[in-house]
Amino acid sequence: MNVGGAKVTKAATRGQKQIYEENKAVILHYSLAALLSTVFYVIISSFLFLRTTWEWVSNV
């Protein structure tokens, strides 16, 4: 029962440093996944469309 109007908060079970480290690891993981998928896309696109791209550019 909250009589005095004091705010009741749940005690933290993990330290702020542990949360920060976990967040940093997740951001690193997703950044690496995005970078690798971008590199993969560029490589595949260059093999598939390189010839047609240069034909189009050289005719300009």
C-alpha cells in the first residue's frame, strides 16, 4: 500500500554495466550482419550486371 505517495520501483536485477555490454554486443552483431549482407549484394550484383552496366554507360 502506497500511503505517502512515494514511488515504488522494482529493484534492478542486472547492473547497468552488464546491460550496456549486452547492448554493445547486439549492436556489433547486427552491424556486422548488415555489412556482410551489403558486401554480398554488391558482389552478386556486380557479377550479374557488370557487363550490361558498362554497355549502358559507354553508350552515353
